Amino acid sequence: MSPRQALELAQTLRAAIADERVLAAVASIPRERFIPPSEQERAYENVALPIGAGQTISQPLVVARMLEVLALEPTHRVLDIGTGSGYHAALLSLLADHVYTVERHAGLADRARATLTELGIDNVSFRVGDGWEGWADEAPFEAINVAAAMGDEPPRALEEQLADHGRMVAPVGTKEQHLTLTERSGERVRRHRLEAVQFVPLVRD
Ligand code: SAH
């Protein structure tokens, strides 16, 4: 089902990503299905690309890195903030039990839902709404993935929806952003700052 280029993309990422499950997931998702016709030629380049509505599909290396940092298990329920094209959610769906993804643009959410259905992915639930609020009805989550930059601190609402020993990865910062891993242990929350990244902002309405 996945083209040879997806396998080659996974091979390119191997230099920076050690987790074989993440590389296998990248190799099995056809990224071109998440990309508008005008950008098709670049679908398997390791770059972020425009997907409409002023938004982008993230760079594959950064997506793979975020998947690796989450250390997902097949039993995990994952909250994904910023569905966008649905590419990141599709990869999460291969590594976890169920993905709950939230997007504020109804048009993007509809297109992502259609793409995942065409690919036969049936363990992703979609919601159009404000990602800052998470998805309280389905909490707690063993993992939370945030695909847009959050000001200087990850929002409390999301940290509160993390299960005990849950992990959240998010770009944090305004001018300069860093991937940030938040780990919850009981009532304690620990944050680790990782590499610098560049994401579109998580919009606050
Ligand atoms: N994960 C996506 C890329 C995300 S780009 C992919 O794989 O293609 C960031 C996305 O976050 C955009 O689609 C944007 O519309 C969405 N977004 C921005 N602010 C948001 C908010 N407050 N709540 C939900 N989604 C938001």
C-alpha cells in the first residue's frame, strides 16, 4: 500500500531516529495522500509543506522525533492537538491503541478524516474545537502530542489530562521554540527541554 518513497524517507530518518517502530510507521504511511496536488513532488522530502488554511504538515524528522519521545505502547490512548492534514495522527494510530485528535479548522479536520478513512485507519476519533482545552471527556491519556507552538508554558488543562506516568510532547516558546517533554508522576510534573523547532502557533481564540 505504501510507496517505495515512504520506505526511503524512513531510511533517511534512520540517521537520527533509533526507534524501529517509529521508522516502520513512517515507511508504511503514504505521505503524498496528506499533501495538496500543488506540492505533490515534494511529498517525500524531509520538509514541512503547506496544506491550506495557512497551515503546514510538519517536517517528517520532527514528527518522527516527537513519536520517539512519546515512547508509545500498543495499549496507549493518545490525545493529538492540531490534526492539520492528519499525517501525524495516522502515524500515532499505528503505534497506539486509539488516537483522539482535535483541530480548530473544520475544513482541515474533514479532509484529514476522509484521508484516514481511505487508508483504512479506524482507530482515530476527530473533534473540531479548541485544542487548549484538550478532550476532557476522554481523559486521561497516556500520551499527548501537540503539533502547534504553545506560548511559554504548556497549558494546565492538557497536563491535567495526562495519565499518571503519562508523557506529553509539545513545541513550547514564542520567538524561540523548543520541543518540550512533560512527564507526570502522581501530582508531580517534570519538564525537559529538547531541541529547537519551528511550528505554527497554537491559536488562542
Ligand atoms: N499535525 C499536523 C500538522 C499540524 S499544523 C499534520 O500532521 O499535518 C498545526 C495545526 O494546529 C493546524 O492545522 C492548526 O489549524 C491547528 N491549530 C492551531 N491552533 C489550534 C487550536 N487552538 N486548537 C486546535 N487546533 C489548532
